[in-house]
Amino acid sequence: MYAGGSGGGVARALSGVSVGPIEGQSGWLVRNALTDRLGAGQENSTARYRLDIRLDDTVEGLGQLSNDTTTRERRTLRARYQLVDLTSGNVLLDATAGSDAGFDVVNSEYAVIAAEQTALENLAQEVADQIVTRVSVRLRDAK
């Protein structure tokens, strides 16, 4: 799939993918991760494809003590995305990606916020990896 390195067909096709704006902090993190992996600039005027992405970012309590105190939480990041061919307007790929991460809830509010943020940053990277992999396979098969 990656034959030819950065000059290969898939790498050239990936650099022709633009990523539209995505709402929220999680959207900002996913979009930045995608543009890094795709080798595309923020505004790609030579784009042949566009990725449209909607995210669902949730945090839910899992473990509870007898006094109803939450001891563990899970952060889940799901993406519904479409790869659109800008010349024809056809949707080439309509798929989902997602991941989740668990973390302990401790007495320190700062530690919990830091754990939530770290989980979100890691999830954004994982979701971006999944999207780029699926888009790469789709563009390779389109050749």
C-alpha cells in the first residue's frame, strides 16, 4: 500500500485529501492529527477529496462505591466520516471509527482533569489513525 514512500500513489492521493472543520476540542485534536498524517495543509486548494467528520465524545462513570462516589470513568470518542470525491460529489467511503479509554477518579480534581485530557489526546490520535488507514485502503483500491 505504501510502495514508493512519499512519492507513491497512495501517499499522493492522501495528500489530496482536505479535512473540514470539526466542532469542539476533540474535533480540533482529531483534525490536527489527520492533517499531520495526510500530509495536507490546513487549506488544501489542490484537494481532490474531502473528509467530512462528526464526533461523539462522551465520559461516563463506571465504578461506584457504596456512597455513590464514582471511582472510574470511561471516555469514548466515536467518529462518523465520509470521504467525498470533489470532482463528482460521490461519497467514496462512509464509515465510523472509535476508541475508548478508562481512568481512575481520585481525590485530586486536577489529576482527574489531567487524566480526562490525556485520554482525549490519545483517543484523537487513535481515531485519526483508524480513519487514515481506511481512507488509504479505499484510495488504493480506487486506483
